[in-house]
Amino acid sequence: MKILVKKYLAALLCGVATMGVVSCNQYLDKEPYSISPDVFFATADQLYAYSIARYPLLDYSDYSYNLGAAAYADTGTDNQMTQNSLGSRWLPGEWRVGSAGGEWRWGDLYTCNYFLNSALPKFRANEITGNQMEASHAIGEMFFFRAYFYFGRLKALGDCPIVYDVLKDEKESLMLASHRRPRNKVARMILSDLDSAFLYMNNSPNGGKNRLTKDVAKLFRSRVALYEGTFEKNFAGTAFVPGGSGWPGKDAEGYNNQTEVDYFLTQAMENAKYVADQYALASNPENYEYWHNDGEGGNASDYFEMFGTINQGLHDAKYQEVMVYRAFSMTQSIAHFAGSYLTNGANTGYTQQFMDAFVMRNGLPIYAVGSGYKSDSTVVAAKINRDSRYQLFVKGQGEILNDGAKDTEPMRVPLFDMTEQRANTGYMVKKGISREPSQTLIGAWGTTGIILFRAVEAYLNYIEACIEKTGSVDGTANQYWSAVRKRANINPDFNVTVAATDMNKEAEWDLGAWTAGQKISALRYNIRRERRCEFIAEGRRMEDLIRWRAMDQLQNTKFMPLGFNFWQTTYTRYTPYSWQPEQETLYEVREPKAGTSGSVSAKDDPFARGKYLVPLRLNIDGNNLYLNGVSWHPAHYLYPINYSHFSDATPTPAQGESADITKSAIYQNPGWKVESNSIPASVGGF
């Protein structure tokens, strides 16, 4: 057992791409369901092995032949998109109730409850042999994993069953346990589990930053509390909140929206402060630039490099901000292709609207008088004097990829390459790229670590919770916000940005400027903007848009994501775009016509403003579902529960009678029907 634990700890047991040596599921994926807990949960090593095997819950990404999390973390939002699609969630009438499967799934809950029901009583009775600190930490991890699992279900489903026990495979007991509880109680249960995780874990586990800690439990607790507090505030009175109009639940007695919102926001602030006061942000010198064309870099930016280093845990002084990261190892035959795909477009790209959200270094939005904004004629031009997160994490034409000898040509924008290499918006991901040439070789395996939790989230969680709770920025929030902005090399005084913010302009290109169909205040908007820019390519956007209730306005209007300025650029006919029509027809700039898709959208496309790519309009025929942009249905704030689950939770009928699905132990989410392949109807409160 010790050998297996040591082997898998090195790679965090995540379901990653292996190089043909070992299957990641070969040893520890099988829970010992058929083994007596008296036999299996007897030593600290056994508890350790079980908890380590749960780490894939923390990272949903597939790092085989693609860019990994950076490619699709925010794809399907107004931040980032893959070729020709944002997904059916943005197409009312296309997202339908499935026949089976979906988000109503509880297998990972079983593994957590099995462990806690088996190991915790034995630990409390001092019956676990071996390293007691390690045994305690493993128990804390399992409380964390259960909380993490439930948070995923809360975000997808809202109201959920709350189950602590290992249930027998008997229909009546399973039906009883399936009854959904109001979302606020589910959220409180998650916070309780995180309290237990904090109690049992320590801050110096075997495995270092490859494992969860007490402080990470506090950070995640602030995330959950902020999510629920803002969700219940923004959806108050609707079918998504207990007791709201059309809420399908039954036990909202005693629910008080303001009390719950205040509780969760207070918890978010307290837990965020606990973390933020202990963890400094990685440095980012004002004069730092991404590698120059001559291969000579400026002052090192720990901030930039921590996303693309091989082992974040070896440089704790530099990367204190990193609280948990996922390690890879060539010696353990577990690696990824993310670095290789970072050398091209990887079939993903930031939107023009996202890029326009980054302010200037003086703190002014790009449209403000005196901002100093140059132009968007090229990505490089748009970077001049901008928020350094734009400069660092977005590729620009002509930049050298890394400071090794491999790259002697300026970076190109492969608009017309094969799909998996294409830069479909022209704005390419640079977050996570390594200074080491070996990590970016085309077709080569890489081992750069992937950050799972970092402390800047605590800074941002506190600021937003403070604004949402009090309507203003207290001294602590001011301190945190200044630190985040200073690290981004923008004016640390957020009031400068707030005062210059025109919400009519922001609402044109940022869904986060909206809540419940109304434009929000400039103060609320600017902390949302800060999160958007800080978490670029980290997969936080959709979670934020949902809890902000930021898509109501799309019931009546549509949103069209744009790519970069293609038609006015000075680079059009040269290698930065691989456009050589006299040699290869593959790279021909071809505008769409009726019956024929284009390689780019039309220059005179009504959405293009005479210069931008419109990635959703390479096909202008009527069969293009995105022809006029994307929209939203209120039911889409939560996932539907697929039909088979209602059938499974319906009482067995008496002999000679038919099952009555209206008596199912579970209820459908607002707007969705208990009918396979159906589209949603109206939602209460909208």
C-alpha cells in the first residue's frame, strides 16, 4: 500500500494522460465495497490511500491531446469560445430534458459517505494504527471532497437531497433519501463539512502543496458562501429560491431571504479574510514584459511564471499564492500536452468583448477621455499601457514564444490551420506557457503544474462580499483591492476606475454588467470586472455569471461574441496568419456566401463593425443556429433532471396499476418539464 500511495501522490492520482506505462485507474479506483471496513480501514496508510484516490474530483480537465483547462475552462461564455459554438445552453429550444444520465448523479457521494461512516468512528475510538496526524488529515480531506462534490451539485441542481449515510440498495429507502432539501440548507451543510475539514486537516501534509490543507478549506468555504449569498440575493422572489414564486419545493417554512443572504456573505468575508491575511500575492514588476523578440526577458514576473512552472511547490517564497497545484511527472509516466498546444490556437480564443474589459494602467477604461488607449488594429497595439494581465496572458503577433533557441520566428496567429490548432477568435491563450523550451515542443509531453487553488481568490471574495453586504468598500476590502490592482500594474485606486465607468458602454460587451435584466452600479460592476480579468482562462466565468443572474436581458436581445480586428490589421497578408493564397488554397481568405461557409466572416458583416471577426457567422445560411447571436432562457440557470430519475423515484404501483410519475420523490427544476426531450416553459418570478 505504501508503494502505491507514494507512486500516485507524485501525480495526484488525477485522470491524466499517461504515456502507455500505467493506467491511472489500475490500482485504487475500486472502492472496497465488498471488503469489511474492519479489515480495510485499519491503518493510517489505508485512510491515506483512499483519500488520495479522490483527488480527481478537484480537476475536471482532460489533459491528453488538447490544451486542458485553459482551452475549455471558460469556453461557452462571453469570455472564450471554441470554433463556431458556445453550446446549446445559449440556444433556447435546443437544450432539452434528457432521457437518462445528466447532473442527478451521486456516485462520488457514496465513496465519501462510505469512508466517513467506516473510518471516522474508528478514528474517534483510537482504533486506527499508524501516523495519527496523517489519518486525521485523510479524514479532513474526505469531508472536503464531500463538500466539493455537493457544491457541484448545488451549482447544477439547486435543491438537493442531503445524505450522510451509506444507503441500502432498496427502492423505498432510496426514494425517501432522494427528497430534495432547500438550497440554503444544502449550502449550510457544505459549510459544516468544510468546518470539519478544517478541524481534521493540517497545513503541512505529506505531499505539500499537492494536497489540501486547513487554509484551503477556509478559502473554499469563502467561495461557497459567496456563491450562495449572491445567488439568493440576486434570485430573491423567483422559483430558484425557497419560497419564491413558483418554487417547486415543499419545506421553505422559516426561510428568510435577507437573513440567509446576510449569513452567507458574512461567512464569505470572514473566511476570505482568514486566508488573505496570511498569503501574499506573487510579484509582477511594473517593467516586466513578456519575452522580447530578441529572446531577452525583462525582470522576472513570478505572477506570470507560476502558471507555467514545473513544480510550484519548490519555490514557496515566490509562489506563496499557490495553495494547491496538480503535479505531473515524467518519471511516473504521467504528463500532458497543454504546453504543446499553447504553441498554437488550440481551437479556442478570447472574445473581443473580454479584451475590451481590461482597463489601462492609469485605471481608466479604454473609452474614457485621457485613457491613452491606442487601438485594436493589432493585439500588440491594444496591449500598450494596458492592465498587465492582458499583456501577460494574451498572445500577441510578433512575440517570441519562450526564451529558448527553439523559436526564431515571431508568433503567428493561425486563423486558417486545422481545427485543433486554429486561433478561432485571433486572441490566443498564453496563460500557463513555460519558459522551458522542452515544455512547449510540438507533439511533446509536458509536466508543468496546474494550479487548483490560489490565494488571490480570497482577496476578491472578500471585496465582493463586502460590497454585496454593505454597498461599500471597507478598509480591509480597500487594502485587498489595491493589492490586486497593484500586482496587475494598474492604478491601485479603484475609485478612479469606478468614476470613469460608463455602464451603458460596459453593458454592451460585458454580461457581468447585468443582474435580473438591469444594469448594476459601477461599483458592483468593477469588482466583477476585476474577477473577470484576474481569472482569465481559469474556468470561473460561468459560475459567476450564473450567481449574478447576468443573462435575463438575453431573453429579449441577443449577444454576439466577436473575434479580433482582422480587416484593418497591417499583418493580413503575411505569416502571422499563415495566409499565402498564391501557394495554398487552404489558407485562402474566403468570405461566406449562401450555401458556402467562409474561412472568415464577411468584412461587411452587420456585427463586424467593419473590422472584427464574427466566429459564429462563418456560415450565413439559415441552418446556422447562432446566426444572430446567442440568447437565454431563465430555466437554463439550472440543469434539468433527466426523465429516468423521476421514473426511478416513483413508487412501485399496485398489481394491475400503472406507475404514477407525478408521485415521484423528486421534483423538476424551475421551467423544465418531467418529459424526455422537452424544452423549458416559463419560470416563476421572471
